[in-house]
Amino acid sequence: MTDARTNMRLKLPATCFILEIILIILFGVLVVYDDDTDSQLFNKHHNTSHGHSDYENDFYYRYPSFQDVHVMIFIGFGFLMTFLQRYGFSSVGFNFLVAAFSLQWATLMQGFFHGLHHGKIHIGVESMINADFCTGSVLISFGAVLGKTSPVQLLVMAVFEVTLFAVNEFILLTLLGTRDAGGSMTIHTFGAYFGLMVTRILYRPNLDKSKHKNCSVYHSDLFAMIGTIYLWMFWPSFNSAVTEHGDAQHRTAMNTYYSLAACTLSTYGMSALTAHDGKLDMVHIQNAALAGGVAAGTAGEMMLTPFGSMIVGFLAGIISVLGYKYLSPVLESKLRIQDTCGVHNLHGMPGVLGAIVGAVTATVASKEVYGHGMERVFPDVANGSRDAYFQGGVQALSLAITLGMAIFGGLAVGFILKLPMFGAPADNACFEDSIYWEVPGEEEAGHEEQMTAVRTEESEKLSA
Amino acid sequence: MTDARTNMRLKLPATCFILEIILIILFGVLVVYDDDTDSQLFNKHHNTSHGHSDYENDFYYRYPSFQDVHVMIFIGFGFLMTFLQRYGFSSVGFNFLVAAFSLQWATLMQGFFHGLHHGKIHIGVESMINADFCTGSVLISFGAVLGKTSPVQLLVMAVFEVTLFAVNEFILLTLLGTRDAGGSMTIHTFGAYFGLMVTRILYRPNLDKSKHKNCSVYHSDLFAMIGTIYLWMFWPSFNSAVTEHGDAQHRTAMNTYYSLAACTLSTYGMSALTAHDGKLDMVHIQNAALAGGVAAGTAGEMMLTPFGSMIVGFLAGIISVLGYKYLSPVLESKLRIQDTCGVHNLHGMPGVLGAIVGAVTATVASKEVYGHGMERVFPDVANGSRDAYFQGGVQALSLAITLGMAIFGGLAVGFILKLPMFGAPADNACFEDSIYWEVPGEEEAGHEEQMTAVRTEESEKLSA
Amino acid sequence: MTDARTNMRLKLPATCFILEIILIILFGVLVVYDDDTDSQLFNKHHNTSHGHSDYENDFYYRYPSFQDVHVMIFIGFGFLMTFLQRYGFSSVGFNFLVAAFSLQWATLMQGFFHGLHHGKIHIGVESMINADFCTGSVLISFGAVLGKTSPVQLLVMAVFEVTLFAVNEFILLTLLGTRDAGGSMTIHTFGAYFGLMVTRILYRPNLDKSKHKNCSVYHSDLFAMIGTIYLWMFWPSFNSAVTEHGDAQHRTAMNTYYSLAACTLSTYGMSALTAHDGKLDMVHIQNAALAGGVAAGTAGEMMLTPFGSMIVGFLAGIISVLGYKYLSPVLESKLRIQDTCGVHNLHGMPGVLGAIVGAVTATVASKEVYGHGMERVFPDVANGSRDAYFQGGVQALSLAITLGMAIFGGLAVGFILKLPMFGAPADNACFEDSIYWEVPGEEEAGHEEQMTAVRTEESEKLSA
């Protein structure tokens, strides 16, 4: 007899089909090509203005960045979570499913909030990047609940989280004029605290029944390093993907590059300093070395200077390792927050750091430093509708709003996910693929003996 | 004594060296740089026309797409096939060898058929993409015969298949004016049915002798997911790599992105619905989730709309899972087609679906929808030499031609590959790396005891 | 009791923090944004010249190449070295640490030697690529000493090697006007012979105590293939990353593509010909198949023709396999050079071959072949300050200088690294992660029994 509660035969197909059919209907009603993807619209301009070149299509400015972001979402997040010994299928596989749903839903939600054009949502490469960004936020929350949730719970979480993400992003970027190109606030802080609240509500006092599976093995740590390294390498593309063209995109990528490099050195130093026996801890390397990318998410497009970026990254690595070493155990024992991947240390605290750095950097922005580029980085300051101090204040306020949205949203969604019909695993079956996947056996023993037999048989045949 | 038949000491070097020397000679005689790669030709234009910019070099339009396609060919196809427990070296390694040969041979064959310039083949980034595309078709066929063929057989198959691919592509794209930018017909349908016919002729009634190796283990499935995810992520680049610049490239990438996302949801739903115990089956996730890319290969560049793309992807995922579940066993038992990777489900049926969708979308194409872009997507319709219905008919005819070429070509090549000198493995040695590779042992037992011994020894040395 | 000598609790944090703080201070004093990353400078041009487009920002010419190079440095080199059975954490992890340090230090050293602007180092995407290139050279040397050095030794090696690299590069590219876009000399020859000399000085007569760990297991070879394939795929981007825009970048990528393809066929042929039992050897495939990229590093940007590139790649593969098979054992037994990854065969000899090919190709360069492009590939020849023969002689001289710098530099740095305080592992603890890392256990035995127990328990609960 199988476990009826976690059996997905009807629940998962029903969820997938209903969601996808709703998506298809809404896309049919609401979504159209934008000026750069529509055959008629792009070629109208093309034929009237003679100086016009195919290069002006936003595709060529943004598609390489999009692909790097895409790799981070599907390979980066997916493999980073394969560190658990028996949860590799679910880590990559549920990441894949949740991301494929979220990017479609995000297209609608972001399109709806960021402005309809005559009742239609216009899409192109920039909306694709933004959809991937929103998806990233959902995957951060997934990291907090990893191993303890069914795929149906994750899809339901995504439905709500994408919606709230779009509302928060709308408040920040559209209403308040906040700058947050790499999403220290909108993506990382939001996703982390949302996920932490969900896992708080889903607290399992008897999770130690699955304790022996809540750790890595040698090869699973190597798979996880694939995720880490891809996230690390492409973070410059992530932070710069939707900045203004030209110097802003260029500068953001470079600031992030140096922030990450500095972060890596402080992470290795802190790991050896704090870990048992002076040995390096893979958890720190896999996660804290990325905090420099998170922390450069807001200020990366600003004139932070490489020097400033390195300081930010250096601090982010230190904070993150300390979080893994000292704060996570306290969160679990005192606050009952079971944060499987430690998203508080990789996305939460570094996200808040990034928001603060962004607020400070905005405050000191001046025409002397930015020149005409001020219009691109701080349009509201450049056009005189606010001064730099005010912009800095708005940035700080945005952090508070994001924390509020994430915390209350996460709490509410946590309660929804507690409904038993969503098929959460039992306490002693967490961190275990075989609840939701057909899992093959391990490599058969006695393989070499078999092969010897094969060869002997063949030899006999040939000599016969 | 070793098995003389599968011993590659002379066969493989002879094949590799003879093929490569022929390639080098033919390149020396026939191949020259095109206008964008030749120092003299590119800079001639450069110096006379003042408005000319380095950006007009096709490199900047196509090289990022090329690299994504390249990753699909070598990492995507290579790792997708590592799911077998003892065939990882061969999957990645023979994929590597066959692809490295095929891309050179394809440069010649495609250059020959698609038009010589004063007896010379002109090459640049677009020909590189086309060579990779043709290679992809060979690798699809490789998937059908995976585990049952020697590297020499694979190279011989590639010699013939690349040639036939180029003929078929010439008939479709050049003679008939068929549109098939992402190769639903030329690449996927052709490669799948060609491979299925080859494996039909190579039918092994006693393949169950290797049955215990024709399945995955836990880690091999994770390696395969690397292939899956890379194919999935970069498929938008694949379908858009050789479309017209500008909106066409942009639109194709976006249509494919949404087709794949929808396909992923239907794949997960169908997998849970049809699999044992309501659990997800890795074979479905690794393969069927990609069918949305295949099915958007022809219509992706057309004004399919995101909505239409999602419907296509959604159907492709359903068809593909059903194929794995119900059709593949029948193909093997009734038609004697042993399709190791299930290429019929991933490339065959979704390719046919893509061709049909392309034909229908072409039929309904109108100036009202495409505007001046009609010249770029359907040049023959735009210039009045045919109407949209006729174009749709040509598209449908092209599918029939492709199926015919693939089936008869595959049958003929299958008979050639039966020659014993090519070193096919015995029935009980299929799906086994150690026939063709020096395979290391598994991780030594007792590792921890050893390390304890090491540390004790060192401690003693230090305290001495 | 733990081993005090290899304990990294204080050594590694001290090294990381001191180095990073020095880097931050020097960046603060010396480094500023260049014209394309500075908000004021880029937008000044932008607003005065009306024809000016954001596309003229070097970011769009070079960033996709940069990301490919970045992947080669962190994934390519990192995973290529994971072939050792118990050294995967260190291979990827120390590669990560050393690279993150080196790219920062290289920014300073290369900026210092290649020209300060009013006492400042100007940085942008091209300097980022150059920093990654220099890092690549350090990682090649790492390959020679892999498994036998502590992370502190590696960081110290990087400090000196980056400095010497920058000096050598300055002599070649700036003083002598040598052409070496893909770094056959500056990167590969330099890195290989530097590393070989370091490992010569660090010779361990009793290394056979760790012999049983100095080999691969099945899965570690598959992880290594991830590194190989990424290096192979992105090598065209590597060689073309800092060439002139336009045809030069395009041509270099294409020449490298064909060189690598030809190299792969000769590698497979030679491997089967020379290996035991006619079977392929993973060491050859993982390494020698890349030699075609190394050998096309200097001449790749020249009018080498695809035909010439294929000959170069073909020879490189042959030389490299022969080196692994016959030369490496001699280097170890006679010259006492213990070259863990065989960098002499992958980077050393192919690098020298590439330098020679470059010298010959430069010698035969003519205005008839290059046209106005001569100014871009050989500016000194185009402006008449030297003739092609002289350029060829300079290329040959540059090889000699590079070999001299690498050999003497490597010897000197080797002696520094012998200082016991740097924490090298004992002879019987080489090739072993657990000296420097907290290593998890292997997958627990009896997993399936446990799961059965879990399911039974759950069933009972549900039926209760």
C-alpha cells in the first residue's frame, strides 16, 4: 500500500493542467508582442527611418544577459540545492517545474502591474528577464522549505508569491521610483524573508526524524558546486540585465565582478577561521561566496567604484559565513525557523546590506560624479523632482516596505500551505526523493566480475 | 585474450585519420573565408563606406546564439545520454567525437549544396551554426542506437547522414523555399526517423542479455539532467540562431521560451498521471519537457503569438510522455525498433507536430499581421511569387519529403552498418563503457580507515 | 589531535584577509572606471556626438566573450581537475579561491604595466578579460602541482606568478609588438613551464605513498568531462576575446573552432592507437582534445585559413597524446617533474607549437592577403616600421623570452613555496580533500531498507 497523502497521481496533474490552461487563456486574452518582437511594428519603423538598423532591436542589447540569467535560474538555483544526498531529483526537478510555471505567471502579473497598453501586456526580451527575476525570488523561498514540501505546495506558493512580488515591485519601482536593478530588495530580501516566514509556519518539531538525510555526500556536494559556480560567474549579468544600456550595464557588471571576487576571499578566510579543525566547510563555499552578488544588487549600477564594490563584497562574505555558523542554529532553536539552504545568510542579510549600501550610495550621488549619466541612473534626481537625499530616503523606505510585504505575505501563504490536501511529506520522509520520484537503485555490485564473465564468454565465442 | 572484434586499436585510428586527412584536403581545396571573416574583404568595405561599423559584422548578431547552440550539441546532447549507469564515458565521449567530425563534414556538404561561389565554399558564423545544426541531427540518430554501436559505426553513420541531411535541407530550403528556421523537419524529424530506421535494421533479438545495464542509477540521472536543462534553456537560441536579424530572431526566441515553459507543466502533469504510484518518472522529465522546443522549430519565427506557442508546447509535452509510456514498448515489441533514448518521443512526433503547426501557421499568414516583415519571414509570399496557401502546402510537402529521405536513408545506412568489421559490441556487452574505454574502478572501500591511519601517522611524526 | 602543520585555521584566514585588504587599498588609490564604464565620461560623448549609439560601448563587443572566458576559468579549469577520486572539493574549491584572488591582483599588475593614465588604472570589460586570461595562466600552473599544495601555497604562488605574467606580457605585447591574442605564449607556455618548474622544486620522492589516490573513479571522470567540454566549446571565444573588433574576432573564433574539431579526431585516433588493448583513455580525451585551442592561440587571428587551422589542431592532438603516453613518465622518472594534470602535454608543447605557427604565419603575411586589415593584425608591419620577416623574428624571440621568464620564475617561486609555514600536505596525504575540507561520508548503506521502513510506518499510521 502506498501513502495516499503524498501520492501525486491526481493532485499534481490537476494542478499543472489547471494552472497551464488558465495561463494559456490569459495569454490569449491579454498578451501581445511588443514593438521589437512584432513583425509589423518593428518593420514599420525599419522601412521609414533609413538610419534604422536591426541592431536597435533590444534583443541584441539584452539577450546574452537574459541567457546568463536563465542559466542562473535553472542550473544555478537547481544544482545549488542538490547538495542533499537523496534530494537531487527534487532539487533540480521541482526547481525546473516551479520556475517554468513562475516565469509564465510572472509575465502576466508584472505586465499587469507595470502598465497595460490599451488593455494588453506587451512582451519582449526585457519582460522575459523580469519574469526570470521574479522566478528567482520564488526559488529563493524554495530554498528555505527545501525537502519539506510537495510539488503542489510549491506551485501554490508560487502563485501567491509571484503576485505579491509584482505588487511589491510595482510599489518600489513604479510608485516610489526606487532603483534596484539587481534586486537586492525586490528579489533577494523579498524572496528570503517570504520563504523564512513560510518555513516558520510550516515548522516541524519532529524534523529530526529525517536528520540523517538532511546532509550531503561527497558527490552531491560536487553537483552543488556546479550551481554555485554558475551563479557566481553570471551574477554580473544578473545585476546588469535590466539597467540602462551603455555605461550603466557595463559598470554594473564590473562592480558585481569585483564584489564577488572580494567576497570569495573573505568567505574562505571566515570558513577556515570558524569551522571545525581549521578546515573549510562546503556549505560556506557553496553559499557565502555568492553574497557579494546579492549585496551589489542595488548599488551595482551606481558609481559605487570598484573599490566600494570590493568593500561591500568583503563584508557580505563575512556576514554570510557568520550567519551560517552562529545565526542559523539560533533561528532554528529559538525562532523555530528551519531554513534548509540557509537563505537568510545568502539572500536575507546580504540583501538588506545591499539595500542599505544602495540607499547610502544614492544619498551621495552628485552631478559632478555622474554627469549626464544622472538621467539614466537617477532620473528623478536629474530632472529635479527630488534631490539625492530624498532618493536615499526612498531607497531606505523601500527596504522597510519589502520586509513588511515579505513577512506578512509569507505568514499568510504559510498558513495556506498547511492544508493537508497539498501532500506534504511526513516528518520521517523529508529530504527524500523516493516520495515523489521513481528512484533507480545504486550501481550494482559485482560489476567487474560480470564484465570478466562477458569477456570470457566472448573470447570463447571468437576462438570457437 | 581480448575481443578482436570490438578492439579499436587499428579500426578507430584508421577511421579518424583517414576522415580527418580527407577533410583537411577538401578544406584546402574548397573552403575560403567569407566577407565577414576575411581580412581583406571586410576591411575593403570598412574603409570605403564611412558609415560602416564593425557591428555590421555578422559575428555580433549571431555569435552568442552560436555559442548557445554549441553548448546544446556538446553538453546538452552529450550529458542527456549519460543516464545509462555504465555508459557515461561513451555517451559524452562518442557524442564529442561524432560531433567534432560531423561539424567539419557538414561545413563541406552544406557549403556544396547551398551554393558555391566561384567553386569555393564561403564560411563564417552562420555556416558554423548550420554545421552544428546538421551535427544535432546526427546526434539525435545516435540517441536511437545508443549503447549498441561502436565509435567506428557512428562515424560511418555520420558520413552518410550528414550528406543526406544536406541534400534534404537543399531540397527544402533552397528548391522549395520552405521555412524551417529551428529545424522541426530538417533536424528533428529527419534525425529521429533516420535513427529509428538504423536501429530497426540493427535490431538485436537478444538485447535483453544487457538489460540490467540498460537503465539509470541515481547519479547518472543527475548527470543527464545537466544535459536536459542546458537543452531547455538554450532552445530559444537554437530556434532563433539563423532566422533573419531583428524582430524575427527576437520573436523566435520568445515563442520558444513560452512553448517550453508550457511543455514543462504538461510533462510533469502527464508523468505523475501515467507513472507507477503517482510518482514522477525521470525519463519523462529529462526528455518530454524538451518537446516544446522541437515543436516550435518551424513556426517559431512566424507570428505564432505567445498564446499559440504555449498551446503547441502544451500538446508536445502530452504527446511525448504518452509516447514514452505507451508507444515505445509497442515499437520495440511489434516493430522491432529498439530506441534507447526514445528519440521518437522527443524528436520524432514533436518534430512532425512542429512541421504541421508550421504549415498551418504559414497558411494563415497575411500582410495585415506581418506588415513589411512579410519579406523576411515569407519572402516568396511577400514578392507575390506564391500565396500563403501555397506556402502552407509546400511546408506540408516538405514534411513528407523529409520523412521519405529519413526512412529510406536510414534503412540503407543501417545495412551498411551491419558489416562486422565496424566492431559492434556483442549482445551481452551493450550499454557498457568498458568495451571501448579504460574504465577506472569505483571508489575504494575503507577510505575513512585509511585516512585515520594517515592522521595518526602524521600526529606521531609531529609529536616526535 | 590534528596535524598542526596543515591546519589552516589561522594561516588561510590571515592570508586571505591580508591579501584582500591590500587589494582593496590599492584599488582605492589606483583604479578608476574607464571611458565606457564611467557615467560622466561615457555620457559626455553620448550627448555631444549625435551619431553616437550605446552600441559603441565596448561592453556589447566583448561581454559575451568575457562570459565564455569566465566559464572556462571557473567551470572549465575547475572541473577539468576533478578527475582525482578524492580531490574534487579542492580542485573546484581552490581553483575558485585562487582565481578570485588572481583576477583582482592581475587587474592591478596588468594595469600598472600596460600603462597608467595620470597615475590611474582604467578598467572595463577588456581589462576584465585580460585579468581572467592572467588567472588562466596561474590555473595552468596549479594543474602541475595539483594535490600536493596547500591553499596558502597556491595564493603565494599566484602573487608572484601574476606579477611575472604581467611583466612578460608587457615585454611581449607592449615593448616588442608581439601578436598573441589567444596567449599561446603569454598564457599557455608561460603557465605550463612556470608550473613545471615549481613542481620540480617541490619534488616529492615519496609521493607513491599517495599513489592509490592519484587516479580517477568513474564519476570523477564524468565531472572532469564537464570541464573538458566547456573548455573545448568556449575556446573560440577565448582566442578571439581581445582581438580587434570585426573580422579579426570573427576569424579567430572560426579558426579555433576548426582547429579544435581536427584535434579531437587525432586525439581519439592516437588514444586508441597507443592505449592498452585498443581502448580509449579518458586522460587523453579530457586533455589532448583541447590542444588544438592552445595551438591556435597566436595564429588564430591571422589569415591562417580553416585549412591551416585544421592542420595545426591535428598535429597538436597527436603531440599531446604522445606526450601523455611517452613523455610524462620520463619527465617524472628522469627529470623529477611530477606533473599531476600533464600540463606539459596540454599547455606546454601545444603552446610552443602555437608560438612557432604564429611566427611562421607572421613571416608570410602580405598586403595582398590582408588588405587594409593588415593595420589591425600587424599594425607595425602595416605602418612600415618593420617588415613581415622581422615580425616573424620578434614572434620567435618572444617564445624564447617567455620560456626564460617561466623557467627562472618558476624555479624561484618553487623555492619560496618550500617554506614549511605554508602548510603543504604530507607525502601520504596528497590528493586528499579531507586534509583541508570537512568531508561528508559516502551515501549511507541500507538506504532502501530504511525507505521501506518509512513507508510501512506511514501506511500503518494512515490505516490507523
